[in-house]
Amino acid sequence: MNWFKRWQQRRYEIAQGADEDLFRDNRQRYQRGFVLLAAGLLLGWTASKVQLAQTLHTVATITATLLATAGAFFLWWARKVDAFLRSPEKEGPPSIFRR
């Protein structure tokens, strides 16, 4: 039950505006990730539909792959940060080990 109380306390702190700057930065990270991923997918799709010279096709494919990979990385990072920000503070060691 102690975990549940700490979790409720963390939700209350978030509702009161705690760490709002960190949440705002993380929302921007999500937005960047979605934009990069969409740009990579759109460029890859366009490169597959339009006839380009071999060199341009290779450049477009590599660029699309890098954009999509960067977008996926930003989304993964934002998800990890969000989980960290929303998790309650860790419980300390048992009182027998405290000084």
C-alpha cells in the first residue's frame, strides 16, 4: 500500500504543477519525434514513387532512414522520460538499515 500512496502523492504533485518545465520539454521531444518520423516516412514513400536518378534515390533513401531513425529515437527517449517523471519517488531502505 505504501507504493500506492506514493503514486497518489506524485499524481497530486503533477496536478499542482510540479516539474512543469520538464513535462513541457518532454512534450516538445514527442513533437520533434513525430515530425522527424513523419518526414522520414514521407520522404521514403515519395522516393519510392518518383523516378529519380540512382544517386538521388540513394541519397533520399539514406536521408529518409536517418530521419525515421532519429524520430523513433526521440519518441523512445520521450517515453522513457515520461515514465520516469510520472513514477513515484523510490522508497528508502527499511528502518533497520537507517542510521
